[in-house]
Amino acid sequence: MIGHSRKIIAADPNMKSFEDGVINPIGLHGVMIRNIAVTNSRVVNTMEDTILYNSIWDYFGAMKFPPGTYYYNKSAPDVYFWNIFNQGLIRPELLSRFESIDS
């Protein structure tokens, strides 16, 4: 055990940023809101678990175009067109070193 919780994950998990593998506590446990991330953890089913801030929401939400990393127009009722597969997740302990897109 190293004894710190400073962690950044830059990955392409081939999941949308709101899929279970990204937001679920048994996955990456990423949250889209910086103010929630600074709480460092949350309780799910009586178990406390640390969270990560998914910075991708900040950056792609502020962009005009392209609004994602992958475009797919399938013939189905549930079409998102632009998808965000690339993820940038940051431990709350490091958030003070990263500017928000709104700053």
C-alpha cells in the first residue's frame, strides 16, 4: 500500500460516461459534478466507497462541436449520435490542481 489517494485515470473503456462500468461503485465510480466529487466518497448499500470526478463532462459539455469522441447513427430508437468513450477521471484530492472549464 502506497498510502495516498492521488490518482488520475485516462482511458478509453468503450463505454459512455453514464454507463454502469463508469458510474457504478463496483466500476470506476465516476461522478459528473465537481461539487459532489469533493465529498470524496458516498455510501451505497451501507458501504462507503471513494469516488472519481469524471472531467469529461465538463469539457464536452462546454464544447460546441464535436460533442463527443465517436459518431454513430444507427437505425434504432435509442440513438445518441455522438458518444463519449474517452474518459478522464480524477480523485477529488487532485481537483484543486485542475481548473474547471468555467474558471
